[in-house]
Amino acid sequence: MWALILHGGATDIKPDEEVAYRRGCRNAMNIGAKFLREGRSAVDAVVEVVKSLEDNPIFNAGYGSAQREDGNIEM
């Protein structure tokens, strides 16, 4: 038995971007689940999930930083 949990980050999602965020998370989950169903390692599944999020421009994964509410950049 396995479980896969992910999140698309902590940000305010604009109403017109909600579908894209959900689609991106679902796609990443499906990629990870496929790897796990095939008996591949959890590490391989996580790597592919992260790559999927990094390749999706709706997320800021892979950019390394985000602007905080106070205007400072935090990694």
C-alpha cells in the first residue's frame, strides 16, 4: 500500500487560475501514481512529480524564491 500527497504551494490563487492549479496538481499526482503502480521507487515518483510541477508555468516550483506579503524575497 502506498499514498502520495502533494501541494501546489502556498499562495493566493486567483479565481481565473484555479482550474489550471487543480489540473497541474492532478497531472503531477497522476505521474507519481503511475510510477508507484509500476513498482518504481518512491524517490523516482517524487522526482517526476517535482519535475512536472517545475515544468508547469502556473507554479513557481524551480524558481527558488517567492515574494512575501511584506515585499521581501524568501527562499
